[in-house]
Amino acid sequence: MKLIFATNNKNKVTEVQALLNKRFNVLSLEDINCFDDIVENKDTIEGNAILKAKYIFNKYKVDCFADDTGLEVESLNGKPGVMSKRFSGPDFSSEKNMDKLLKLIEFSENRKANFKTVVALIYKGELTTFTGLCHGEITSVPTGKKGFGYDPVFKPVGYNFTFGEMNLELKNQIGHRAKAINKLIEFLSKKISNK
């Protein structure tokens, strides 16, 4: 089965392809020569995921899915949340985003946080969403060069090292995106077996 993943983020594509194995042929937007700048202007993570999936479906009429992910920090009332990618402003980068976050909670005793991913799937014209959460805490300094985004400052519950230090295989067992994608796989597997 061919599925378009509405992203040009190669890190996300690598994570998801590792989860879907050979059962699904996952193509990125680059694979279908789509370089459109899809403006993520919704005020929720779910809203942005749905927006991207609908954009690709309406333009290409193909089965597709999109995701949006945010880091929700308890002491910041859920921020950066939907603004995670652009948290540090127009000239954002992962380093600037982490620096801003660490400064904001520098003196906070509560460092609880969770990553939230929402995947929006459009399969045979029908929209379904799947949510994955990974709970943890924000470290005081970035550690590790693996992963991307806020991974070097996020330590998941039950582990004494960050996503930035974690290999992809382990991250795909416990991570937020993996949890949402696994729900998508279960959903599609049932659909296929019921044919």
C-alpha cells in the first residue's frame, strides 16, 4: 500500500519508515515533487495535522497522512505546544528554541513535560486522527546529538538519558510519534484485512 506522508522533514520520514517496515510504501512530499509551503496556521496540534493532510488529499487525491508534534511543558501552561517549531521567533532553530525554553524554566522546580503527536490520516476520503503522548521532564542542559528538535533536552519517564542520546530503535518503542503511528498501522491493518 502506498501512503504519502505530508512532510519534507527527512528525520520524521526516517522514523516513520522504520515503524511501517515493508507493509506500507511511505513516500514523502519530495518523492511526489511537492515543495509547496503548507502554512500551519491552526491554533492546535490536531488542527495543523488535519490541515496538512487535507491540503495533500485535495491536491493529489491520494491516501495520505500528516503529523504535527508539540512539546508541552507543565510549568509553562502547555507551551510551547503548537508553537514548538517556531518558539524562538521567525529565525527559529532547534538550538534557539531549546535556549529559550531552558531560560524560561531555569528556576522552575516543576520540569514535567510531554511530547504530543497527532497524526491525521485520510484513507479512501475518510479522515481519522491518532494521538501519541510521551511523558518526561526537561533537563537543565542539552545532551546528545541524536534525534532532532527538542530531543536533547527531553528525558522520558523511566530513563536517565535524553531522546538526544537514544537510538532510533528505542525511541520508536516509547516515543510519541511512534505511539500515534502504531495506532495508524493498527487501523489500516484492520481496514486491509476486512477487504
